[in-house]
Amino acid sequence: MSPAVDTMVAAEQQIALEHQLREKVVNEEFKIWKKTVPLLYNSIHTHALKWPSLTVDFSPKYTISDDKNSVAVSFVTGTNTSSRDNDTVSITAINLPSTLAPDFASFAVGDSIPIPVKDTESSDLSVTRSWKHPGEVNRAKFSPSGERFVTFDNAGTVHLYNVAEEHPIDYKFHNTEGYCLEWVSEDQFLTGANDSQIALWNVASPTSPVRQYNTHSAVINDLSYSKPTGVLFGSVSDDFTTQIHDLRVSEGSPAIKIIERHLQNAIQLHPDISYLFATGGKDNVVNVYDARSTKAPIRQLFGHNDSIFGLRWDNSDPLSLYSWGLDKRVISWDLNYMTEEYTPPHSESLETKKKSKHTEDPCLQFIHAGHTNRVNDFAVHPSIPHLFATVGDDTLLEIYQPKTLNEGEEHEGDHEDEDEDEDADGQEGQDAEENQDPIDGPEDGSAAKEDDDGEDDEDNLIGRPDEDDKSSSGAGSSSNGQVGINARPVAQEENSNSDVDMAD
């Protein structure tokens, strides 16, 4: 063989070896995550789908079983068969422990507290309704009431399904496929597609959109409606712009236009704070903005090591934000810690880095590492606090709730101990730390937060909720982006309440 051929063969062998090494690392990380599951989650169910799903979204409704032992939640997913089979969109129900229900206390009084019992005669997961879908299901979104949902196919047609009816209604306007759906109200929704067009639809008028927004020049990557204002929505595009629009005005320039250095894949306007929004994209960074001054983000969040695909705010915790993407991770962020001293990775000042007390972003609270390929979508349950769902290219569907701890109670107890005997408290804390049970995971572990993190910071740019109203996530995190352990450890006896259902 010629030297050129030898070089090509050697290069191909090197690429194959590198691929095998990456696969081995991914498999080892997944094994480590499975070992730590009982420590990190109150409840988790994983299920291998026949085909990957690009989308998942919860219905806001839930029902309590007659024996009070379980709560049933439902969600929509769709197939991505790449034309190898007929595509479908389905509503699936899953039974979870009733302790997850927000109104659990209302039916768990005294001796009547239910004890979850595993029903071996039936599966926890069941498809309750399924429809044939014309092409791949790029995105699906439930309406606010949960009575209907819309989907986007790979030909550009939007389909509206009433949960109780057989046939969908088609909305045709876009000439290429799209991935952006956002409900404005029960009767209106927004769509954005690869044709650079954004459309506002009335549910009752499928023939043509109410308004069109033509301010982008490339693929629309994401849309987000502002509930506090009722008239604004945001968009990000492959044209390297982030835009905030007024629903009432379809002509002219957007209300806000930010020219980005990096392509942004996701945008989320805050559901309660009218001026707060976040973006994320190919630079692996989450940008948090104040809409009143958009020259620069008020904070950048660092933790991903590959492109960010999506963002979501938490319905039950106004300062919790979630991001996911190509690095197979879902990261939970707590914006209560935005103003803590921290040196970003791109900082060139070694002196500043040495002075910083945090080696990882203090806002990083939990890393969900249950996927072995990219995470396609993530959903937050509208009614049940801290209940999440993910789907990925590995065909896995995961429904989970991380362990949580009321930080305010934790720090209140710390301060009481200090008042009683500061010296003794310090020595006991050191002894407890030395005797803590080890957890299987990466050797570098995760950095625990300082005790003074619970103190209110009057300079916080977006404000903090009252201590009595705040419920902070118990979180797994890791400075190297791998699966980690709880940043605020939960008492070991809570592990007995974990409801773990892991697919092999």
C-alpha cells in the first residue's frame, strides 16, 4: 500500500479507538449514576421506548387512586422513526407514590397515611391514547387546561388534538419543518419553523394565522411567551439574534433585539418576573438577562460541556432554572446564588481565581445524568412540585423527582447550634464530616455549599423570596460535569422512601 493509504487507514483506526473510548466512558458514568440513584431521588422511573422521542410534556392533571396509595400523571410523547415505521403520538399514564401529590396532607391524616404497595399484576406505565401522526413528531405541547395538545411534524404542518376526540385539526402555513410551539392561552398558540417565520394562531381558525412575525432571517430555534406581561414573547434564531416581540404588533422591528456572538438554541421568559429571561446555545453557557438592560447578561451560568438545547423555569420555585442538551445532562440552577463570589472559567486572572471560594458555579444545584446520549426534551409538571420528565436519543424516557431539603430550616438549625455552643458545634461538625458514609461516584465528587449561603443578600439583582416561602432543591452536582451527590445532604432515613424503578 502507498504511504497515503497507510496514513488513511491509521487515521480511521485512531478514530475508531477514540469512539470506543468515549463509549466506554459514557457506560462507566451511567453505571456510577445508577449506584447513586437511591441517594439522589425520591422517585425515579426509566423506560426504554421502541423509538426515540424528540418531545415530552406533562398534562397539568393528576388523579389519586381510590386506596390513596398512588397518584397517576400523564404525558405526551411522539415517535421519531426516520421513516422506518409509522409515526405515532401518544398519551401515557404512570402511577407514582401518592406522597408526591401536592395535596397529600389532605388525605394522609393520622393512621390513614398510605403505604405505597407495588402492584406486580400491572405495569406502572400504560399508553392511554394513541394517534397516527403524519411524519415524525418534532414537538408536542399540552394546552394550559390539558384538554388538548398541538404537535409539529417534519413537513411543517401543525396538528391540534383534543384528548377526547379521534381526529386532529391541521394548521397549514409553514413550508418547512419546525420545532417551536408555545401556548399563549387556551385559545391561542405560537409556532416557529425552519422557514424563519413565526405565526400566532387562533384555535378556532386553522386556515391562516392571526399574525405573522418576519423579523428573523434564519431557522427559528425556540419561542417563549411572557405570562406576567400577557403581550410579549421571545425568540432565538440561527441568524444569531435574540428578539422580544409584542404580540399586538406584527409589523416593524421587535421590541428588543440582541445580536449574539454565539448561536442560541433556547429562550425562556420567566413565568412570574416580567423582566427576567434566559438563553442558552452552542457556547455551552446559560445567559440570564434583565430585559430593562440587555447590553450584557446579569449572570452567565457555567456547567455544561456541550451545546445547550433547551431551558425551562420551575413552576413551583421562581428562582430555579433547568437546562439540557448535547452533553447528556440536565442541570438544575438556583439563582438565589447568583451574586455569590465566583470566577467564570474564561477569566484570565489567576489571582482572582485563587481568591474565589467556589471552583464550580455556586448556582449549579443538581445534575441529572440518567441518559447515555443527548437529551432531546425536558418537562416540568405544572401541578406537582419538582416532578420532571426527560427523553433522549438513547430511547430512554425518565420520570423523576430529586430529593429536596428546605434550606431555610437547615440554616436556622445551624444558627441555633452556634448560639448554644459555637466551639462544640464546630468540633461536632468536623467529626460528622469525617464519619459521613461514602457514596460511589467520581473521585472528585461535588463541592458542598458553605453554611453562610443561606443568608439573604440585599444586593441580589432579581430579589429573593421570603425564607418561609422558599423551597430549595436538594441537588446532585459535580465540578467536572459528571454525576454528583447532594450539595445539601438529605438525612439517610429518607432513602427508605425512594421509589426507584430502573431499566436495565
